[in-house]
Amino acid sequence: MEYKKCPECNSDVESENSFCGKCGYNFGEIINEDVEAEGINGIKDPKNTKKPLLKRLNIRQYILNNKRMVIIVCCIIVIAIICSGIAYNNYITQKNYVNYANNFALPVMLINADVSLSMTICQEYSSIWSEAIDNGGDFNQGIQLIKNANTDNGTFKNFDNDKQLIDNSMKELSSPPAKYNNAYSDLVKVYGIYTQIYSQAENPTGSLISFNSNINDLQSSYTEAYNELNVAIPSK
């Protein structure tokens, strides 16, 4: 049988007894005191493992006591994140807008330069054509001489290169920002007239009368459309 010592009278007491048979000491008081100082496994903890628990409880209590402040801080963080997102989106939008504006200028410049040169060539066709008719000569031969000259000096090659650049630019500009919607529509109109003038400069068609009439109409339409385009282009 196992015994335990009575802390009061030092008598041997059977382990299952709650009281000392000699002095009446209550062993239950020892158990209660030990439980408070013991860990989960019933072993006294010299490092006092209750401290981390108390620390966690204190933090939790602090959060509960300062719930309003925590909510305010969280709201500030969320607002800061949202504002940062908006600012970044505005930055990207502005950057894309500036890039679009810069890219928009290239086809406008090339089209206007090529139209001017194309009209000069068409006027040469008209002059040679008229002289041939007046003199009873072969106007096709005169026109071919002009075409050969512009081929030799690289004019038509430059036309082809410019048109390739213009065509590519028109594809890249096909999704304009809101402020450029009207300008892009006007550019499409200018581009359509330009292609017709360009075609006549490479290969004139019809009779002299129809050719001159067509060129005059195209020039008038182009001037009007180009002026509308310049008005529609927004400032950067």
C-alpha cells in the first residue's frame, strides 16, 4: 500500500485518504494549490508556461478593447490600396493616351505628304494628256514616260513604303480612346480619299475629262476632310 506524508504532523497516511488520521489535515487544499501551479500534465512548470497564454489573452483583450481603432486602421489600409489602384490605372490610361496621340501623328503626316506629291503627278498626267490630244499624239506614251520617271527616281517606291506604314498604323489605331473617337473617324475618311488619289497617281484611268473631274473632286474632298481632321484632333 502506498503512503503519503502529512505536511502538518509528518505522519504516514494512506494515499487514497483525503484527511490525516492523526491531525485531520485536509489534503484537498494541497491539490488545489498544486493545480494552480502545475502544467497540463500535472507537472510543475519552472518556466511558467502560463505566461505565453496570458500574453495571447492580453493581446486579444487589447484588440477587443480597441476594436474601433482596429476597424479604422483596416479601413485606412483598404482605402490606401484602392487609391493606389486608381492612381496606377490613371497612370496607365494617360500613358496609353499619350502613346496613341504620338502614333496618330504618323499616318496624318505621311498621308498629307503623299497626297500632295500624288496630286502633282496627276497634274503632270493631265498636262501631257491634253497636249497629246491637241497634237494628235499618243497620250499613253506620254503618261508612261511620267510613270517611268517616277519609278526611276524612287517616288513610287517611296509611295509603296509609305502606304505600308500607313496601313499598319491604321490597324494599330483601330481602338481609339474616347477623346480620339471623332478624330479617328475623320482619319478613316481622309485615308479613304488618299487611297483613291494614290491609285490615280500610279495608274490614271478614264478619259481626260473624267480623269480631271475625278482628281478635282478628290482634291476638294480631301481638303475638306483634312481640315475637319485637324479640328477633331484633341490636344495631348
